[in-house]
Amino acid sequence: MTPTDPTVRKNMTSNLKTCVLKIIGSHVGCINRVERKKLLKILARDYGIVVSDRIMRRAIEELRDTDPDGAKICSSLDGGYYMAANVTELERYLNTDLSRAVKILKRVNRQRRVAGLSFIQRPLF
């Protein structure tokens, strides 16, 4: 089997997600966040997992989307990932992300209008 084999890729991704969740899970609260570069170094040093930043970020997104513990992963605008210490911290993070998303959507629609293009008509979700 090779890394291009779907079974090998699935196992590698599963192992990556397990390790990422374990590392981020040990960084509870925004004040204890772990920077992306350090997270990559820990993956390589402690688990022998060498991946690109993009692949690691994709694994984090998959954890947030599919895993009950992964859904508690937050990121800081100052850089780094952490596990929400409580519901209040998670809500604050999610509200910040939602606010950023709305601002981006408003800007895109203003820019489209000024450029003479139509507003975004397709469903966003």
C-alpha cells in the first residue's frame, strides 16, 4: 500500500486528527493557545507526523465539523488554536467568527454593486 491508496490516506488522516485533537485538547483556554508552527513541530517531534500547514488546517476543520470534542476547537486572531475552557468562551469565539463572516459578505455585496455585478443569489449554506 502507498500513501495514494485511499485506505492508507484514511488511516493517516484519522491518526492526524486524533493527534491534533490530543495536542489542542491540552491547550485549554485562549491564554494557553498553541501556535500553528508549534503545533506542526509537536506533531512531527512527538508523533512522527509531518504534514503541511494546509493539511493540518483541513484536519482541524474536519474535527470542528464532525467531532463533538473538535467542535470546541477555537482559534485566536492573535494566532494559535485552543480548546474552549467553557461554553461562554466557545460562544464568544463563534460569535466573533459569525461577525467576521457577515462583514465579509457585506463587503463582497458592496463591491459587487460598485463593480456593476449582481448580488450573491446562491444559498450560502
